[in-house]
Amino acid sequence: MTVHETDICIIGGGITSAMLAQKLSELRPGLRIVVVEAGRSIFDVQNRGRYRERAMEYGEHPWPEDYIEDQKADGIISMTMAVGGLALHWGGACNRFSQEDLRLKSMYGLAADWPLDWRELERYYCEAERRLNVSGEPSPHPEDRRSEPYPQGPIPLSYNLQTLKAWAEQSGLKFSPLPMARNLTPFGGRGGCCVYDTCGEVCPSGARYSPDFTFRQLMEPGKIVLHDRTLVRRLILDDRRPIVVAARAFHQDRPDNPIEYRARSFAVASGYCWSSHLLLLSASSRFPNGLANSSGLVGRYMNGHKFIQATANIDDQTFPGQNMTHSLISREYFRCPTDKPFVRHDTRVWESSAGRDPRLRAPDGRLLLGDELMTDWRSRTKGSSVRLRAYVDVHPSADSRLTLDPSNRNRYGDPMPKIAHHVDEATLAREAATKAHVLGVFSTLAKAGNGRIVNTSEGDYLDHPGGGCRMGSDPATSVCDSHGRTHDHENLFVVGAPTTPTGGCTNGTLTFVALTLRSAEQIARTS
């Protein structure tokens, strides 16, 4: 058996792991930090322009080998397991939650309150935005006041988004550019955004924040040690005390040689799926239901938000393809009066090419060639197609959970996770009214600019998921405290997405990072 001794062992290699490792190395410069990631390192920024080109020309996957074949979970959104995690692929959206997210129970009698104060969380939002170099514009709503300005001004709106902003604001709603972790000028060893439509899955200039840059910058001067392609399968407890003494792992190339990471503190930074999974896998005779699970809530209250979307056609002329990953956002409905039916959502607007691409056949099936094809194409490029979406605040039930699936095992025989999302009864009771409200907002947007809603749909999964190790002040109703320290094991922390009690009504990554930065201070104090 290979043994590694360290001060802090961080399990997982995504964005929260990168932020945790970076801050710990600053707070405690002499601290020995090991990061263990199951997937491989994709430190090849010099090749990313070529990856994107091949993806466009040949339909190839733009991130070679960013997953592990037998690490699959039923109900997971993405199979990505690599250094950088899901933030290799994200668009860079950095929206904040609002104060209401932390006080749902006390304000509305719904779900649960978070065990921390908004003013404190807001400070860590500011820190997260600085570290990610977020580009944004202050919200027009006074409730969204900030204690610090954005590190950068907003990404310039394309001609298309300028046109769509003027159209959308005829409805009376106020829209702002979406805050993005995207450099306008070089920063942090990454390039600047060209503000072209070249993002997609790969940002060739490195302008969009990606955790692999942070890991490289920490590894080169020896601030951390990163072990990739190494799957942690169990956390091992001390024989007498309820503290974790080791993480048991295996390297992909050495399946018969176990590795132990022995540390004073352990931080599970493996995201909403694999964090709960590891705690459940670590069951023993003393803790038959898994670690940190005396409340029985590990893997429960899995959250996220539903989304409703629509396509509108409007008369204003746009030219699709200018910057289709950027969008407008309205926070008009982030808040709900306590004396009104509960509904909270963001409102998003993107340019779209729906129905405006060339086609080889007419609606009657007749083949189109030459001038006929061009005439048909030109006839369908007048006006604009607009993509609308609302992320809706829904609340998880205790039965929204991750469990171990004995019918799906990896190469080591470990049961893989299975996630089944369920919302609570209050969410179900208001579902029809919520949908009617959102579609009414879409209709108001369209009509204000002589537009028409041409289709609507609902997502069949919860987006931007979290939960499974919810934070709380009562050990009977939560897995960890507000810093991510598990109630059952004083040297075991869970950070980021798994700790959120509820999923909000907008992108969650910035919130996951802010919570992690707050956790880092507690871990540094106690390690």
C-alpha cells in the first residue's frame, strides 16, 4: 500500500476544489495540501482551438477523455470527471442568489432557512467575483445592492442583444447583461474575450474561467500536490474516535495497489453527486448508514430548479451568430411579496437561430436547390427568433435523494449513485399557477414588441443541481454546519453545491464558490 501524509486532503478537482485549495494556500502558506481527482488532467490549453475546430467540422467531442467509462450515475446531468470538473464546460454565468433564498421558511413558511446571514454571504460573493474576475453590471433593483463593484464592467452587448434588450424592455421589465466569469482583458494567466461567438464548449483564448488554470498555478510553485486519475473509494475512521484518518483510493493504472491519504482534515469537494456517494460508500460496522449520516439525510433533499422556456418571433431584425452564449437577465421576479401566491424565477433572453437555418426541403417535402433554396432561406431570415427561459424556484422533499444502486457497479464493485429528484407538496400544489405566471411573462414580453410565442416547453430535469449534504444548525435535520463541517466528524468537511438546502432560481455556481471560500477560513483555522 502506498501512503501519503498531508495536512489537508481535498477530494475532487472541480471549481470548488480549486477555490478551496487556492485560498487555503494563501491563508496557511506552509500547509501541505493534496488534491485527489478521479479523472485525468486536461492541461492542454494550447490545443483547445484545434479541439473546437474539429468539433465544428467533424462533430468530435471537444474534451477528449473527460469522463471515466464505468463511473456512471443514473439521474446525473453530466458524466464529466476530470481536473476542472463541470466548470470545464460551463458558460461562465455568475448570478447571485437573493436574500429570500436564505429566509424561505421565516418569510414564506416554505422549505428551510439557511444557517447564515445574507450580509456575510454577500462578502464572499464579492470575493468569489474577484477570484473569478466576473464581468457584470449592477442590477437596476435596489434590493440587489452590492458592497463592492464588479471587478470588470459588463461584457459589451452584441448588436443582436442590444436590439433584443430594447424589445424586451418595452414590456416594463428591466434587463441587464448576464454576469460572466470571462476576462475582457488578460487576467490570471488567461487571455481576453474576443466577444465573438467562439465559446461553445471550448474557450480558445482562456478568457472564460476554468479551474485547470488555477490548479496549474498552484502546482508549479509547489503550493499543492495534485493526484489525478485516482479514485477515492472510502473514508476510513479512527478505531476509537469519530474522526477520519485516511482516504482509501486507487490509481487507474494500478488497480491492485491501494493508496492511503492520511491527513488532519478532509474536505469532500466532489460536487452534488459524488460527495454524498462517497459518504454513503464509507459505511462501516460503527456507521452502517455511511459517514456524517446520523441524521439520515446524506443523499436527501437533492435540489436544483425547474425551467420553463419558449421561442418568440419578433419583427425587429437580428443576425444570429454574434454571441449566442451571452444573454440578458431580469431579476424582476426574484422576490415575491409575502401576501401574494409564491412564485420566484429569473427571466432570460438569448438570440436564437431557431427556424432560420437553411433547409433542403420545403414544408411539402419538395427538394430545394439553387435559387429556390436561397429564396426560401431569405424569406425566413426576416425579423428575429428569440429564446426565452425562466429558472423557477422549487423546493425538494426529503424523498428527493441519491441512493446506492446495486445493479450498477464500477470496476471495483462499488454501487454507483442513482438520483431521483422530487419536489415537496407545496411546490406541487402551486405548479400550475407558477407555469401560468411564467408563460404570462413570456406573452407580455412578446406582445410588447409585436411578437408571437411560437412554442413553449418545460425541462424534464432540475438544472444547476445541489443538495445531499444540506447545512443547518441542528444535527438532527442537517448533515453539516454553515461552514461545511459535518456534525458527526469534526475533521470532515463538505464544500460547495451539496451543502445548499435549496436551489434558488438562477445559476448556482457563484453561490457554490462563495460558500466554499467561507468554508476555507474555518478549515484553515482548524487544520
